[in-house]
Amino acid sequence: MAARKASEGLSKLVADEVQRWGSMKPTGVSLRYMMEFGSRPTERNLLRSAQFLHKELPIRIARRAIELENLPFGLSEKPAVLKVRDWYLDSFRDLRSFPEVKNKADELAFTQMIKMIKVRHNNVVPAMAFGVQQLKKDLSPSVVPTDFEEIHEFLDRFYMTRIGIRMLIGQHVALHDPDPEPGCVGQINTKMSPMKVARAASEDARSICFKEYGSAPEVIIYGDPNFTFPYVPSHLHLMVFELVKNSLRAVQERCGIRRSGLPKIFTYLYSTAKNPLEENYEGVHQGVTMAGYGYGLPITRLYARYFGGDLQIISMEGYGTDAYLHLSRLGDSQEPLP
């Protein structure tokens, strides 16, 4: 009985702390600032970066933990969503229990801790996708898609903030690389070749397609291999990979996007493929599948929008589908903070 009371008291303390930090306003960071600050990864700058993250990450994580507790249609009670909420609460506790970062030793220890947080959250997207699929399965057929607008808005905010958290952690960690590639400032490549990234992403997508179907259509890439601009290669790789993967599947199955389906492609409850997640899903994702989660395109658009770009899909039924991925050049626009 005493142990249960102590546990309840601790939970209330954590809940109060989460509410307090979640009410604080996060600080947006621009790609230009990340690049200029990271171009001088001195001991002093790394210390300043860690001190900033020590205060910034709990705010962002607390805000998402609060939202995970208050989702409509009972989504908050789905086992997969509860697991995600616990990951966020564990990360919040880790950050808040870490002492003030005062010197190099503190900074190195803090860096190791946030690396573990990033790993802990690796499977957030498939876990949330499974929670949403559970919800879709359990809801009455009388519930119409427009009723899900609140869930779509939440997931857009949630995933966009996740991109930001992972970008901040990944950038800080990458600045410790003792031998970075030429032109790289943390995760940012100041001379990224979009053609080179597109080629690698397309080959990765073809590899997945080959495993699924036993064959893969050829992907032809046109462009100037000498054209470069500052961007995050991992972000572009993910976006091109998802778009090419969708295209390869459409070619293999000889199907496109119907005009009636266009309004649904950026929602999280829509997929033309069978859901690959099993009923006993434990929140652990075992690699990439060809399709079926229902979040590839909406997540791709969020990555594009994170630094001021966008994704547009135009389909001509019976002829094909065009995807326009717009990327902003290096600018001062800050990351969106939902």
C-alpha cells in the first residue's frame, strides 16, 4: 500500500512537471543558424548547444506527452499510443533529472544521454501508425472521414515536432564527429548534390521493390551532377525514397492514384495497400516495407515543409501521377513549431 501511494505521488509530481514545462514556448531554429553555429564546433559552442538542448528538449517533449494524453475517439487509450506516451515520459524524466551542463565532461555525458533518447524514439512513427490502425478497425462504420480531422491535425503537429527534436539531437551529436565529410556541418551538407542523393534513394527503393516483387522498374534521373546547395541529405533521401517507392509499387501493380483518392493521400488513415503491422505489434519496427502504413506521403510532405518547402501530387487518371518536391534554399525561416 505504501509503495502504491509513493508511486501515485511520484506520478503526480511527474505530471505536474510535464504540465509546467509543456506550457513553456519552444524556440525555433533556422537552417542557416544551425549551419553557421555548427561551422565552429569548439568546446565552448558545444557546451552552449548542450545547455540550449537541456532546456529546449523538455519543452518540446512535454508538449507532445500532454497531447498524447488527450486524443479524440479514445486514441490515447490504444496500447501502441500508450507505449509512445511512456517513451516521451521516460525521455522527459531523463532530461529533467540530468544536472546542469557546466563543463566538457557534463556535455559529453549529456550527448550520450540524448543519443539514447533518439534511439528510444526510433519506432515512434510505426507505433503511432499501428495505434491509428487499431482505432480505424474499432470505430463504427458510421464515422465518416471528416470526423478524423482533429486526429490528422494532431499527427501533423506531432510528427513535425518529432522531426525537429531528432534534427536538434542529431545535429548536436554529429558536431562531435572528429572527421566529418568535406562540406558537412553536422547533419547539414553545405554542398549537397540532389542528383547524387536522389540516385542513392532510388536504388534503395528499387532494392525494397525487388524484395517485394522479384523485380524493379528502372529509374532514370536527369539533372546536373555539379549542382549543389546546403541541405540535410538524410531528409532529402527519405523524401525521394518514399516518392520513388510509391512510384515503383504503382508501376509493378499497374495502378495509379484515382482523382477521388487525391484528397486522402495526405491523411493518416488512408492506404491502398494491406497494413503490414501485425496484431501483436510491440512497438518495434523490423525494417522497411513496400507500403501499407498510410503515412509515407504525409510524413514526406512534413519533411519538405520543415525547412520551408512543400510536396504536391497531381494525378491524371489513366496516364500517371506527377510529384513535385519543392525545397527551399538556405534561409532564415525558422522551423515550424506546432
